[in-house]
Amino acid sequence: MIYVSTSFFKNKYSINEISNLFLKNGITNIEFSGGIYENNILEKLQKIRKKSKIVFHNYFPVPKKSFVINISSLNKQIQKKSILHLKKAIRYSNKLNIKKYSFHAGFLFDPLIGKLGKTFQNTYLQDKNQTIDVFLNNLYQLSEYAKNYNVELLIENNVLTKKNYNLFKTKPFLMIDIEDCVNIMKNTPDNINMLVDVGHLNVSSKTLSFDRLEFLSKCKKWIKGYHLSDNDRLIDLNNKIKRNSWFLKHINFKDIYLSLEINTQSFNEINNQLLILNKNNK
């Protein structure tokens, strides 16, 4: 099933306005991602759910006070806020009969919200082994919680640009390359799997000089979903998919969670993108 992400509508419209826009343009599968804080969000989603198939991603439902989700933080307050947010998304998913919820892998520092997706400032990095231990411990806690609500958790791979790599001289995020993803996924419970953002993978594989197809092959058994977009391999631009985009012949389109995440508010462009994807879904 192919969803369309609200990522590039999120700061302009309420969820009712977005869902009405999508429906008006023939799109019934919606991935809500970020946006603005709204009161009575569950009641609104229950009404939307009657007309559309929906899922949540990461920073949704949007908290009243902004922060960066980071369950690998060594800051106890950030850990707690992050886990409470994810648990709320799990509960709401259950109430709306949504079977999967996806969120981002952790960081080795606590990024400022305005820096996400950009070049960070150099900062102290947490010890990597300690960070992984914290991340895995919190994943186990979330796994047990999600089992009670019959929700599968998907972790999204992080993106590392050349600028950020040159700045930190190391990998400042978790789950960027093959080694880190395999190591973490081998140590997670069965109800935690991966959402691979192919745009992130395209950039990170260029930055760190690893084989993006080998990544897909070695992580295959854990991959239960994809975020789909293209880019120049330098920055995660969320460009439109082309008929010959590198990943189209190498990902599973059958019985898997797919989300189109491109930087446009043109429904003509979105529907043309869905045509390309649906041709690969046959």
C-alpha cells in the first residue's frame, strides 16, 4: 500500500484541511508526519479515518511544546519526553486500528529542532557504546508497550551528509550504514523492524562510500517499509522519483508499507509519481 506523506503540507494546513485536500485530489492513503499542534486530535483523526487509510510517522501527533525525539539521548528529561511521545502515538494508532508506527533512529547528541535536516554545529558527542545501550534499552521498553497495543514499530535510518561528516569527523547519528543497522537490528525484539528512507540511504552511502544495494540486501529481513524520494546523493532533497530512479528495481512493492515523501504541494505531480510507483507494484 502506497501512502502520501504530509511532510510538505504540515506547517500550512490543519489535519482536516490536509485530509480534505488529499481526498479532493483522489488520495485516500495518508501518512501524517509533523505539522502544527491541534486540540482534540484523536477525535479529528477518528473522523478522518472513516474516509481515509492513515498512519503516523515520528513527530505525530504533534506535541504542544516542540522538541526533538531522541530515545538515545543521555539526557533523562529528553529520553522521558521522547518515550512518552512515542507511547502516545502507539496508543492512538491502536485506537485507530493502525498496525505500524515509524520513528527516527537516535542521535549521539541532542540536536536543536531548527537544525534538523541541515548542517549541525560541532558539539560534544556521547560515547557510542553507551548511546547504543540506551537506545536498545528504550527500544525494549517500547517493544513491550507496543505489543500490548498490537502495533509494529519501524525505525527509520538516519542521513549523513558530507558536510556533517566533515564537521564531526565520525558518524554522529545511529543507523546510518550497514554495520550500524545490522548490529542494532540483530539486538531488537521481533516487533521492531526498519523503515528505509531511500533518500537518506542514497546520501549516506555516498558520504561513507558503502554500497546502497548491499545495504538493502543485508537489511532485507528487517525492512518492512520505505520512504520514497530521490536526490543528488549530496543532500536529502526529497526530489521527485524518476522512471529510472536507482531503487525502483530493488525494493519490494508487495504487502509492504510505502510512503511517497516528495517536496511538492502539486497534486498533479503527486499523482504522476503514484502512477510511476503503481507500475512497479504490478
